[in-house]
Amino acid sequence: MKIQANAKAKAFLISLLLAGCQYAAAYAQTPANYCEPPTEVKDAVKKILTPITTNDELLFKQRQELISETLQKLQKQFPNDFSIRRRVFNERRYAFNADVDALISEFTALAEKNPNDPAAALFRAQLQVGRKTKDSIAQLEKLAQQSPDFPWTYLELAQIYSYPAFRDAAKMNDNLKLFMAKCPNSTQAISMLSRSGDQTLMRETAERLRARIADSAELDDLQQWSSLWSLEFKLRPLPEHAQLRQQVAEDVKQLRAKNLGTKEWLQEIIEGYRHANDKEGRRWAEDELLRLFPKSASARRMQRTRWDEANPRPKPNDSPEKKQAYYQALAQVTGEWLKQWPDDWGIWNSRYYAMEQLEKSSNAEVQAAAEGMLAALAKNEGAVYALPPFTVSVARTYAKRGMATERIPELIQQGIAEVEKREAARGGARSDIYPPEDSIGDNLSYVRWYSWPVLAEAHAKLKQPEKAREVLSVMVAALKAEKPDEKAKSSAKSSYTSHQVTYWETVGKVSEAESRKLDALTAYQTAMAFRPKKAATAGEEKKDELADNARRLWKELGGTDDGWQAYLARNEASRSASEATESTWDTRNQPLPDFTLADLQGKTWKLADLKGKTTFINLWATWCGPCIQELPYVQKLHEQMKDRKDVLILTLNIDEELGLVEPFMKDNKYNFTVLPAQSYATNLGVYSIPRNWVVSVDGVLQLEGIGYGGEGDEWLKKVAGMIEKVKSGGEVKK
């Protein structure tokens, strides 16, 4: 049964669907119409589809159902129009529960039945990307020969050649040029153009785009201002950005003068003020959006953003009292918000987080928040996908608090099944657009190892020993399958060690739940023996549950403090030196390609400037949450190393919106060196951040660390150790 929208809104949207029937049916598709649909199609889309796609007051599932219904009607009216066919295909391809295998069969049959239909051939090839991308490339190259006037072949090839495993900057740019030559006014390739680094193509596109949208009030044109500003900031030297902000301010002034009064109009004005770094103007536009569209998702997000700015999340070193005050305030405000937006999963998620962290919250309050969040997610099916799934996170909370144990197996199985379904939909294997040696995409293994310990312990507590042992057997089999060889990356070895610790700690918890205390103690001690030294000592205020459980059982079984200290001493002595300094950083031994990049002050940097120094490089962006958490420690590292003659600290920024970087640095009072380097990083296959490199004196990337684990000052110690290791010529080469 479909979720019902507000009655008036539903009736209005149905009337829009019916209104579409007045438009004429099919017409002959021409090459010109491949780039831009004809007027009658644009009018139909504007009249009956756009009001639905821009209505963010609907639940995600409601809106997607209405979009699907509307697209089906439009396809019946205009069966030969490529723009409608493409939207229908993408809507099906990216649907929450898409059966990609079935789609591949369907569009393979369609392409074979209609060998002269370039759209069918394109859709078939697109479905193979990530599964059999080489086959997709071959199909697209054949299509380019058969239908050279069909532009979308070139855009898809350009996209493929931007992926890490198939990265080829020359081929990407060549195909972008072919697409833009055939569709010079298209905005579909702007994001890729911005990353290409092709100054000529970017400049030509920016000039055409400005001429097109300058005097337009059309929604599609209005929403391109942000893209234009992004391009223009990349085209201008950094010292000229202040002047460009004045131009953006003038653009915003003209936009305001249009006085359109729409949500989309205000959103572009807000973006313009962001690029112009005009906080007062931005506040005005936000206030207007809140006043005119108080029930919109945009207003909801804005209220939350403002609250977050006024109530920053506590830092790890803040006092317990300050942390508890924050969680109490968050619990109170989310309670108020939910009266206005009872189905907003994000607000429920924040409330659940607050209740989970509040020391005085009862189990009933935590469960009410958790189940409320899960109910809101069910109503918003497809709106968000998290790893680990929310059901698994809730199950871990229940296990931690010793509550609702009977719910845990169901929640865990639901979460694992969700990930299994998604992995199966994309072919049941890691996407081939990433290099084979990278572990990215192994979502199912991550979720299973995150879930199995909770599931096994729950079965034991529910007096289901056979099911608990079944989970332990699965964990043993997984350990055997993933055991790395000597040539494996250090991240794979570290992951395997972590899983060994998880397995033995789980054995201990199951044994303890079954009242086998001696078995539990032995299992806990085995887990501690496998655990690297850094894991046992990092983070003074983090509770060491494994060690606490082992020591508690030791005492319960008659052990003394002296005996426990003797055990710890023996355990430490048995660790090898390599285990004591184990790191998840990987060796690369990759010479960096040359570059010419200007920093925010306009100084030009080249690879030669790194020679003779050990260089630490951090890759980041203003939109990256983990990067924002890591950057204060990058600043501390910069301050520690700024007087060193033998060490250099640099950062590479990969923001799409380059104009936002300098204001971000000023707002946060950072003064480390920033080199805007999106194209350079992309050409090196960087597809995830934050990322840290340590480069030797001869310009060779020796060590790479990916991600930020929230270690804080421990991160500083680790990075300093990596720098000294490379500087001293330590064993970092493969």
C-alpha cells in the first residue's frame, strides 16, 4: 500500500498528472533533440513533473512514486523522446530496490531487437559499468562508430575514463570535447568539465552558460548559477578571487531584483552569498526561505544547521558535564522539532543519538527514540543508506545497555539482509571501477563483522546456544577465507588482526553468557594477546571493555592484582616490535608526477619545491566531515613543524566550489599551505578523503593513510612517527 500524501497536495498532484494528457503524442527523434528536448516536451515536463520533483514537503517514497507514475505517462505521450526515455531509465536504474540483473536482461533484449536504436545500446552499456566495465567500453566504442551523431555515448565514455581503475585524462577530455561539440548548451557535463582541468573547454562553457542564464527566469537556468560560479572561480587565479566575489555579489543583486519568490530562487541567492562570502546577505535569504516555506525540507535543514552552529558538538576532551549538557539540549530541541516534523528520520536519528549518550536516559526512552527512528526510516524508504545499517546500530545499542535482547536477532538479520540485497543488485562483487588491490566496496564483510558479535551474544543470552555457536562457526570460516599473505597491504593485515580480536572477544562474551567463566577469561586473554599495543592504550578516556571484562573475571575466579599485573607483563613481552608500532598506513613507493599549483596567496608550487625535504600532504575538502574533524590536528602539525628545514607540510584541496575554500580557512583561523588540486588528485586516482601522504626527499610517495579515526592527539603522534620513519629511510619500500 502506498503512503498517502496530504489530501490537498495529493489532489493537486493528481490534477497535474491528468493535465498532461492534453499534449500531443510522438514525433520523430532527430539528432538535435538528443541534446535538448523540443518545446512541447519541455512544456509537459514543466507542467506536470517539475512541481513534483521540487516538492520537498513530500516524503521521499511519496515523491518517488509520483515521479515514477508521471514519467510513465510522459513516456506514453512521447515514446520517442530521448530525454524522457533517459529519465525513465535512470529512475528505474537507481531505484531503491532495483533488480539490475533483470534490467540488464531487459535492455540487452531491447538493444538486440532494435539494433538501430542508439538509446537502447547506451542503456545496455551503462548497466554493465561497475560489473563488466571493459565490456561496456567496447559496446560504447562500437556505438560511437555506428551512431557518431549520438552525443551521449561520448559523455558516458568520459565518465568511465574518470573512474580510478580506468582513469585516462586524455580520453576523458577527448570524449568531453566530442560531447560538448554536439551539445554546446548542455549542462549535463559541467561537473565533469570542472574536474577535467581543461581551461579552454571550461572557459567556453562558462561564457555560453552566463549568456544563457543571465536574463532567464526559467527554473532549469536559475539552478545553474552555482555551476557557473564554480567554473569561474576555477578559471581565475586565486589572487583574483576577491574581485570575482564582487562579480558574484553583483549577480546576486540582479537575482534578487527578479523577485521571483520561489524556494529555488532563494536557494540560488543563498549559494551566491556563500560564494561572495556575504554572511549578512545569506542570513537575509535564509530568513526569507524560513518565512515563505516553513514546512519545506530546506527550511528544516536550515533550522538544524543554525542550531548546530549555535550548539557545536562537544569535543573529545570536553568535560563530561559539558557533553551531557549538549546531549540534554539536543534531546529537548529534537522533541520540539518532531512535533512539527514527526516523520523526519534525521531528527529522529539525532534524538536517538542524544538519548543514547545521556547518562540519565532510561532504557524506555532510548528504545522509544530508536524505534521512532526506524519507523521514520521505513516511511522514507530509499531516502538514505547507511553503513552499518541503522538496524544494526540500534541492535548494538540494545546489546550495550542489556535491553530488548529479543529484538536484536531480528534487527541484525534485517540489516545484513539489506546490505546483501544491495550487493547482489550490483552484481554481488566489488565494483570493478576501483583498482583490484583496493578494499573499497567490501561493504558486506564490514557489516557482517560489525554484526556477528552482537548476534552471537544475543543468542547466548536468549538461551539459544546452537544458534550462538553457528554464528561463531561462520566467523571462523570468514577468518580462514580472509587470512592475508605476506604481500598483502598493511590495511588488510590490520583488518585481519582486528577480526581475530573480535572473534575471541565474542567467544568470551558467549562463554560468559553461558556461565562458563574460565572459558570466557581464556578467550578474553587470547583477544588481548592478538590486539596491537596501540589499540590497548590509545585514547585515555575511552573505556577498555575487553581488558575490564578480563580483569573482572580474573578477580571473580580468585586472581589477585599481582597476578593480573604478571599476566599483563608477560603479554607485553610477547609482542613483537612490529606489532607494538603497527599502523594502518600502506606503503606506496610511487613517484609523484610533476605539478604546477598555486596556493591561496598566489605562490606557485612545483614538485621540485618538495625535493630535499620529507613532505607530509593532507588531502581534504570543505564538504568532508571527517576532514573537518582532522584539520585542527593538521593545523597543530603545521605549527609543530613550521620551523623545520627538513620537513614540509602541505595540503591539497579538492573542492568543486573553489571559491568557498579561502573563507573556510579564515573562519577556522587555519594558516597551513593549501594547494587547490582537484584535477591533480583525480589523475592520481584519489576517490576518497581524508587521505594523508608522506613523501620522501626525492619526491616519492612512500606512505599513505586513508580516513580519520577520531584519534585526536594520537593522530599527531602517529603522523609525526610516519614522517620520521620516511625521513630516516626506514623500511617503507615494498
